[in-house]
Amino acid sequence: MPGTVTVVKAAVGDQVTAGQAVVVVEAMKMEHAVTAPFEGTVTELRVAAGDRVALDEVLAVVHPLETSDVPGTRQARPEEAAS
């Protein structure tokens, strides 16, 4: 479901840990933290506070710190939000 970005908690270049909130999205009067899927570096932020986002929209890109531990990179999406 679509939502609105309320807070961007990381910046490009920030190191994040698995489960750390990167973006907070409000949808249906609830806030959902979109978290980093693994430890890594934020290489791209595609949203800002106030932006409306769709369910499948890529909000941020996190590149893993140890590429040998995680195959490739993954993109945090709204449907991966913590409950």
C-alpha cells in the first residue's frame, strides 16, 4: 500500500547494522520502519521526508560490508518494514 516517508534516519555513506531503521513510512495511520537487511553502507537514498511512496518502490540501497558473507546487494523496500 502507498505511504508517506516521515523520517529518513540514515544518510548516504552511513554504516548501518542489520535491522537498523533507515527510513520510516506512514501508511494507514501507522508508522513502519524500513530496516537494513544486513550490515553495510548506505550507498543510495531515493526518498526524502514528505515523499509519497508505492509498495514496490526502492527507498534505499545498502551495500554489504562483507561481500563474501552476503551474495550481492539488496534494496530495502516498504514491504520489508518491521512490524
